[in-house]
Amino acid sequence: MERHGQEAAQAIDFIGKLTARLQASPQHLSSLATPERGNFLFDLASSELGNERAEEKRDFLASLLRRCEADGLLRTPRSNDLGGMEPRNPEWLFHLHLRFAPLYGTSYRGPYGLTRMPMAEFVEACFSPIDAKIDDLVERAFVRITRHDQIEQGSLL
């Protein structure tokens, strides 16, 4: 993990804090409806990666996610029918390893709900030189996710 050490630490912190926020925000109906969210769909073909050095970012993120899984930091859900981490499949499904539950205050039973990872915030979290921004990025991602939930449920004007 040496090559991806800082980025992996920041990615895991971002995913852990986002999972905790999604699972424990009673003011948002989506948290109550699906309290054990935490399976994240990472779209490596997302336009949120931007045009500038997009292929380089995509390759680095693919390598980072593979490394995090190989090191036991991330897991693929048992029911992963998205084709796994195959290069031809741009969508990969992961959740944080359950050993992080006490650190982030997430469910010990594991995640069940599927959530599309906001790639812009995830990329920024991985590549930011200072991890102090992680909480702000988690909040931005959470707002985007819950806004999307509200639109899907028809409760947003």
C-alpha cells in the first residue's frame, strides 16, 4: 500500500465518514428508510472525473480501489452482480470492511443499501493534500446523495 498510502487513508476516511453519515441522520427520511446504507457504486467512467487527465485519474482510482480491497480495507458485497473489478466494467461495488464499524460508528451487521458514490467528492478526498477537508467533502457528498433520494421519492419541489 506504500504507493497509495496517503490516498488510501483519505479514501477510507471519506468512505467511513460518509457511511456513518448515511446510516445515522434521522432528519433525512432516506436514513430511516434504509438505515444500513454503505454499499457504494464507484463509476470510473463518470463525467465527474473531468476531462483534464481523466484517463490518468481513472487508472489511478482503479489501482487505488484494487489495492484497498487487496489490503482488506474494502470489500465487495457477496451479491456483487456488476461484474466485479474487471477493466471493461467501469462500475465497481465496494463497502468498508466491518472492522471499521467501531471507528466510524457504523452498523456491525454490514451495509445493505446501494448508494452511487459521488465521484467528484471522492476524487477530491483522495487527491487533497490535507485531510482536514474530508469532513466538508463528506457533507457535500451527503447533501448530493440525499437530494438525489428526495428527487427519486418525489419529495423535492
